[in-house]
Amino acid sequence: MCSSTAEVRGYLVKILQNERSQKDKAYDELHVDTIMCINPMAEEARKISSDLSNRVQEVCFKELLLFLERYTAEQTERLSKEAKMEQPNMMHFFKTLNICKELRKYVQSKSEISLCKETTATLEKMEAFTLELLLEIVADVAERHLKNYFTTNNHRFLLLSTLKTLFPKAEICQEIQKRVMDEVYKLITHIYLKHLIQRSQRKLQKQWSHDVGKVVAEDAGLLDDIFKHLAPGVQQWNRMLLKVAELLECNDIEAVKLTVATMQNDCPTWSEDLNLLPALLRWKDLSGWQVREVLDAIPGNEPRSVSCFSCLKCW
């Protein structure tokens, strides 16, 4: 059993060394090499007895956990440095997410192993960190672009070209890319809406020389086009922006209630920022009591004080 431990450890050390030497490559198959290192050991032992195979697997998973602890520590440091670069290479984030996902699937298929849960948790923690860091990069880029977009007379939606540069379409890690772009799409839509309602309609009309609802609908279409190009099949998160354009067309409180009700059904992300919808209604120039009336009309909506948004000011 000691020879098996040393052999597995030796292979895993080489895999980690190879990963370090290829740190600038956008893609590798560390997960494939890792699984190919561990699986044959148990299979060979199975030829002797199932009991021996189980013991070998336990030994292999102990070494795997130590290996993953080293790997995730190094990746955490590497991705943190990458995030600080002027133009981070997002493929490194995709690669890490893909490796963790594939290893997690493999580990979870061995649920009888005592270290299965601990090993899975290590991989899930790395996945969560990687995605969170990636979204922080996107949020920073989107905040800068959209702040400029909503406060200057230069009506060029430059964020779109930046997204193309930041996320070049690739043939690898497509499942991961779709998952990530789904989160990025949702995040950017939220940031767009947040900046939109911080600027008064009057100033936007003057600045854009166009109907505000029309511009928002056009931007929503452009966002959807770019994300469908980058990740075909991604969920359509621009519906909340399309509904904003529809909301601006409402001329009476009953029409507003109907539109808001459909917004709640079509755009479930409202629940992630409970102040966003009331703020949007105030931005539309509804009074405090009208906002309360609209919110109270939403099925299942919890009664809330309007004091937190009744003083909202647009600039």
C-alpha cells in the first residue's frame, strides 16, 4: 500500500509541475491526467479483490485531496494576479472552472469514498471563488463604461466592443462559457438598469436627443445580440430592460400595475435587489403613494415601507 501511495503522489506532483510550466496556456487537461492517474490504480487492485480496490481508492483520494489543496491554493494566487491585469485573460478563469467541474463530477461518482464530501467541497470552493472573481472584473468594467455612457453626450455603447475583447468566442470550455456568460449577462443588465434610474429622464432625453424608452429597447437588443453571439443558447436577461421601455409607455396607474406584474413574472432577478423596482417606479415619476399602490398590487408581494426609496433623487 505504501508503494501505491508513493506512486500516486509522484504522478500527481508531476501533473502539478506540468500545470505550473503551462500556466500561460489558455487550456489544458489537468483533470484528464489526474483521473487517469487515480483510476487505473483501483482497477488493477480490483483484479485481486474488491476489498483491496476500496482500500487503494481511499489512499488515492487522500493523495488527491492533498493535491487539490495545493492546486487550488496556487490557482487562487494566480487568478488573483490575473484579475489585477489591465486586460485579464478570461480563458484562464474558464480553464479553472472547467477543471474543477470535471474533477468534481468524477469525485461525486465515487460517493462511497470517505473523503468524497471533503474533496467535493474543496472543488466547489474553488469554483465559487473563480466565478466571483471573474464577475468582479466584469462589474468593474461595466461600471466604468456605463457611468460614462449615461453621463456624457457621446452616445456610443462601447461596452459591447469591450465585451467582445474580454470574452473572445472560443471552441473550448463551451459549457463553462455558457454558464459564465449567463451570469455576466444578468450582471450587466442589472448594472445598466441601476445607472439608468440614477439619471433623470429629462436629462437623458436632452443628452440622447431620443425617446428614452426607445434607446433602452435598442440597447437591450444589442446586449442580447452580443451575448447570443458569445454563448449561443444563453438565457435572455434583457427582458427587464425591454419591460422598462414598456413601462415608460404606461399612461395610467392600472397599466403600470399590469406591466409591473408581468415584469415580476418575466424577470425573476428583481428579487435579488428589492430596492430596484421601487426605485424604477420613482424614476418614472410616480409618487410615494402610487409606488406603494403598485407594489401592493403585486401577487405575493410583502408589504414594505416606501421611506427607503421615497427620497430617491436622480441626477
